[in-house]
Amino acid sequence: MIPFDPSKKHSFDVVIVGGGPGGLSAATWCAELGLSALIVESTQELGGQLLWIHNPITNHLGGSFANGRSMRDALLDQLAERRFVVAFGTEVISIDCSAQCLVLSNGRR
């Protein structure tokens, strides 16, 4: 995982909005396919709603976990060797698909 540098202009193959389980899964696939990816995460931590689950998770096909944070940690372990960029504390303000451009809350395009 590489931190986003808002002082530089960037170009990515894929922009993933949200660093929850779906966003982490998408980042994994992008890395497998050789695509550059940016995860835009509004908080300062990956995991999304998993971080709100304090009970055991026993019905996930990938295994059982003590709680959401332990499941998130297992997902991050799988991503440890993969390259993708994360912009923490940032939101997508607008997306212009025709121009392939987005505006982030930190002012970057």
C-alpha cells in the first residue's frame, strides 16, 4: 500500500471509492490484473463497516474471525505485497467520466 501524495498529479487505471471489504477486494483484483489503483477512503483507516462488528464472524466463506477488525486485518495481510495507492481522509466530490477525471475533497483532480 502506497500513501497518496496530493502534491503530485496522478493517473490511475482504476479509482475505488471506499476502503471497506468490497474496495479491498477490488484492489486485490486490480493488482492481480496489473492495473494501477487508487482507493479513496473518507476515514483514516481501511476496513469500512467491518470496524463496527464486535461479534465473531462465523459465516464468511473465507474463514471465521473474532470480530470485524480481525477480518479486516486478514484482508490487509493478503494485500501486503500488492501495489495500490490509498488516499485517506479524502472524499470524491465529482466524477467526469468523459474526461476521465475526478475531483477529490483535498482539491486534487
